[in-house]
Amino acid sequence: MSNVLYITKAEGVAGKETPPVVIEIDGLFPDFTSTSHWQAFEDQQAMSLHDALRRSLPGGVYDRLFIIMAEHKASDLIVSLDKCGGSK
């Protein structure tokens, strides 16, 4: 099943229109034999996605996306004190 999202693009600056961006997320993760190749691939994928979003999203949407992603990741990083040997 395919999901298609339609997101508003940023307004152009200095008379230059922001070109539309199509992001297709498909395919399987390559089978790497080393951790360094795996990490380099993830870095490249993340930077490509970031660059496309940064160039095309309105500033407010980009900022809110960052906040939403940080909030979701922060909840993964919360460790209860009793797991660290402390008290509640």
C-alpha cells in the first residue's frame, strides 16, 4: 500500500520559485559487511533527506518538524531513576 503526502512548499525568494520535491521511500536497506559502510550509508540518506526538506519546506513547517522529531526522540532517551539505581 502506498502513502502519498501533499505538503505545501516554501515561497520562492528573490523571484526564484521553490521547485517541487518528490521523496520516494522504497527499497530495502543494503546488506553491508562493515559497520562503517552502514553508518556512511545512513549519514548520506539522512543528509539527502534533510537537504531536500530544508530547501523546500516553509520555515515554520521545517522548525515544527524538528521540534516534533526531537520530542519523539527525547522520549526514547528518558531513563527512569530506578533503572539507574536511584529512587523515584
